[in-house]
Amino acid sequence: MEIINLQSTDDIYQQALNLRYDLFFREPGLPKEILVDDLEENSTHVAIVEKSELYAYGRLSEIAKGIFKISQMVVQPKMQGKGLGTRILSELVNLALEKGAEEVFLHARLNAVVMYEKIGFETIGNSYIAKVTGVPHIKMVKCC
């Protein structure tokens, strides 16, 4: 398995969009158009692949100078629990540092908090229900 950067024209990118939709937005019945938000076009997209099959994906966006957001992290259900989420997360944090990050943040599903804490993210504030999906999240931050 290898970590690659994706372009929006790549077949793997389309696989990533489909996986994001299946894992985040299908159950609440949201339209596929929800996948393309204001950050999509100007973000760095990273995936773990093997033989043209997507196993994990994450997105890095610079929100303001030195402030980066990690979002849309997904791992194929059959590959969960094998460390792929941690690999993608570490890659995205390293990319943010290379780009001069002063802070990296994300909004974690509550069941994923432990994974993020393992590489230095800390929870900030209280958990909340995401407006779009209705899933509980909490903001997490890693200072650089």
C-alpha cells in the first residue's frame, strides 16, 4: 500500500468521493452534491491505495495563514482497525507542517477521538451535533 496525492481528475478521487458519501452522507439521505463544499477545490487530497483500489482518504485545507483543517477522513470498512486512519492523519499533519502550519484542527466523530489523541490532538470545548449529518463531533487541535 502506498500514500498518494490525488487530483480531481483521478479515478481514485472518484472512489474517495463515493466512499465519503457512503460513510458520511448516505444514511441521513443527503444529496451527493453535499460532497463539494467550499474547501474541496483548494485542498490537498491524500489516499492510501493498492492496485488502483482506495483504502483510506483524507483532505487538508488551509483555512487562514498557518491554520489548517483536516476533514473528510475515511477508511474502507473492511480495512478499519489496521492503522490506515492513523497513517493518513500523520501524512496530513506532516503536509501541514511542511506548509508552515501553526495549528492543525479537525472535527472528530466521538468514536475516533482516541486515534486523534494518539498523535497529539487535544479536544477543545464540548461535543456537538453536526448540523448536516446529526452525528456527534468534537473539535480537536494540534499545535505545531
